[in-house]
Amino acid sequence: MLDKKTDRWVIIGKDNCKWCFKAMTMFQTLGVEYDYYNMDRREDLKDFLISCGLTTAPQIYLNGYLIGGYDDTVEWFEYNAPPSYL
């Protein structure tokens, strides 16, 4: 079961990324905590994303599962988020 207080959201973004900023703003507006990692400052993250075939930012994960980019995450919240998230 999803729980806003215990779920672990991770945003992997990069410098000067408007979609990364929009994702962080959305999470802050919803009051959802997240960890942010900058792939421009972490070569291991960049290598990981490339090895997974992911070439855009942000990439957003929930409890270790890839949700996708910004648009995918907006869609997830619209169709899958339990009422406790909104």
C-alpha cells in the first residue's frame, strides 16, 4: 500500500533542466518528500541511466520502481495516487 509518509521518491535530474524544476515544484506543492540527485555531478548515475536506455531528465522513481519523466509522473498522480497523496 502506498503511504505518503513512508514512500521513497527519488528524482534524478541535471543542471538547468526545466522539467526537473517542474517535478520538484510539483512534489513540494503536494507536500511529498523526495530525494534529488544531480546526474551532472554523479557520473555513476549518468552511467546507470545510460545503461538502462534512459537519456532524458528527470527520471523519477517510487520505492525503487521507475515511474518515468515529468509527464509520466504527472499522469501517475492523476490516475494512481491514493487520496492521502492529494
